[in-house]
Amino acid sequence: QNGSVRREPILVDPAGQTQIIRRFDRSGAPIGARSLAADPGGFFWVAADTGLYQFDGAHFHLFDQRPVSVVQATTDGWVWAGGKDGLIRYRGGQHVEVLRESISELLSQGTRITAAGRKLWTGDATAIRAFSERPNGGLVGDHNDGVWFGCGTSICELTRSDEIRHHAGPPDGIHQWTGAASDDDGDIWAWD
């Protein structure tokens, strides 16, 4: 526009649509933000070194002062937060401590949550179950509601029916996933 530079942050989605991201007042914003999730009610949740925060579109509200590193929301309205102190879930002012084991990764699929720490955990707001496999890296969801993760020198799949399948990994094994994603064809891409 006549040589002027746009100063608003923008987001470009894969279809090429550009959207302006609204700026907001950072007062009260969490320090050391690690993860962000949107709940079905339209609120954003921020996992941070200084606790779990809810952003209502104008202000940040501190919900818990324990440091959390990951946050996810499920379609039934629960917000799940994990960190070195364990796994907690929140909904409508209700606060439930789920695990007292360190959690490094979370993945939500509908009402299902999968958590990784020294063990792999999966379930929903009614129950959560542990598996003996020790994940080494991130969790990736697929088109069939499966969860993929590195386990030892294999690539493991947790099926929707909670069955663990071991798949051959690369010849030198998987030491630690640093990232992974699922593409539109349903293929899992991982790198270490």
C-alpha cells in the first residue's frame, strides 16, 4: 500500500488465506510460556514456568501456580496440563490431580488424552491407564485416532483400542524424537 509496511502480526494458512492476528495487552502475560491450547469455549490456555493461565481475549488469569510445560484441551471441555509435578485437569472451576508423575508431552484426540513421561498414559476424564512402554520423544496423532511415538529402537503405535504395536525403526534406532508430524496421506514423519 504505497510503500508502507504492515506492522500487524499475520498468519498464513496452507490454503494461502491471510488473517490478521489481534494484538493484546501483555500485562499479566505469563513468563516462560511453553505451550498453548484452545478449549471448546473459545478460551486460550497457556502452560508456563509460572503456572497455568487462561486468556479470555483481553486478560490473562492465573489458574495454578505450579510450573507446567504442556497443555491440551479435549472436546468434552477439560483442559489438561502437565509438567514436572504431574498431570492435572480443569473444567468449570473443578480441579483434579490425575498423576503425580512428571509429564513431558500431551496429545488430545476428541475426549481422549495421551500423556508421556517415564511411561505412556492414555484415557479420558473417567479413567487413565498406564503402559509399560517408555516413550522417547513426542506424541503424534494419526487419522485413525492412533498415537505414534518412539519406544526403544522401535516406532510404536497406540491404537484407538489401546493396543500397542511395535514397528521397525531405522537401522540405528530412534534415540530421541525432536519432532514428528502426520501428513494428509496419513504418513508419519519423524526426525531425531
